Amino acid sequence: MEIGFIGLGNLGAPIAENILQKNHRLSVYNRTASKAEPLVAKGATMCSSIKELAQKCDVVFSAVSDDAALSEITKTNDGIAQNCQDQIWVSQY
């Protein structure tokens, strides 16, 4: 199973790291790509877009800070709503 995580801030990064420590395959996306680098160094795969992450993962988690960020990752053509088909999406907001 491929797990995806969007939003690697104060809440998302530790959750994503815990997922990775349990030896799950993890793909990550963050608007500021440098926030993903510590997880990539530990074995995560960095995605260049939400669309890429959504299309390759079986389960997608997101942890974003506010309504504007949630709208941005959800409603655009490259967002979760347009690119998740049979996946499960869990949003923490």
C-alpha cells in the first residue's frame, strides 16, 4: 500500500515521520518542498504535485493550516477532488 501525505508543517511532519517509521511506503508533498527533504532522506518519495501524489497513493492524508490551504489542495484541477478515484482521503483540519 502506498500512503501519501500533504502538508508537512508542525502537525503533518511528525505524523508522516511516524508512518515512515512503520516501514510503509510514503509519498509526500508540501508547497515548500524543502520541508519534505528530511522525510525524503529517511526514505519517503517527494512528489512534485498533489495530482502526482493522489494518482499514485492508495490512502492520502492531509494536514493543512486553514480554509484557504484546504481549498487550494482540494478544488484546483491538480487537487485531490479531481485526482482521487478509489483512494481514501483523510483530512485533518
